[in-house]
Amino acid sequence: MTAAVGSRAPDFTTRNQHGEQIRLSQYAGRPVVLVFYPYAFSGVCTSELAALRDRPALLRAAEFLAVSCDPMFTLRAYADAERLEFGLLTDFWPHGAIASSYGVFDPARGAARRGTFVIDAAGVIRWTVLNPNPDARNPDDYAAALAELGADLL
């Protein structure tokens, strides 16, 4: 079951593409957009994350954290190759634990499904979407959800 709008976002600790320890709750006081994606270097995932990369005003409006089950070193190579400067978080081990806590882990594929969660400054999920593979998400939807939280997107 997907984590519901109005519920507290499940906290987690993991590493980003630089090996730094990241805890979701460290971003308290600022909106967070969690973007779960299946695989680094895949076509649809790359187009989705590049669309975010190319929208600096959107990236300033919240902390964007992209989560996949890929190992940290793969995420570093992916971030470097695609010039992704926001956090790419590993859900490699325990495999899929973060995606499972949000209800977006696909055990048959061993990967996250295409789920997004907009979390307010108090840590409450305010908007979510789950797209079927291979349907790409629209970053305009993130912008609309953040605008409802009062984010300045200029």
C-alpha cells in the first residue's frame, strides 16, 4: 500500500551518490520531493531526472531526493554522466527497504516503481503520484503541488 496523503512520511537513513549519510528528517523545515525511479542509466528515468535538472527554479523550491535500488557507486557515475546535482539516494541495502516503506517497491523486478511524494516542511505527505512503467512523470505536477505549499517557483 502506497504511503497516503496526510500521513507522516516514513523516515529513513541512507547514503547519497557521494557516500554521505542522509536522513530524511534532516530536511525538517523545508519541503522535500522524493522521486523513486527504477534504474539509473535507463531511458525514461534519465529523461525524468534530466527534466528536473533543467528546471533550477523547481529545484530551489524544495529538496529533491531521487531514490533507486542502485548501488551508491552506480549513482555517482550516473550523477556525473548526467550532471545531476541533487541527491541520488541508494536503496540498495537492505534492498528496497525505503521504497517498501513508501509502498513503491516491486519485488518481482527488484526495483522501485515510479512513485513521487511531496512532503511538507513538517514531514507530512501532501501529494503523491504513482506512474506505471514506462510512463514518465510530468515535473509540472511537482511544481503545482509545491505551489500549493506556498513555494516560490520564480
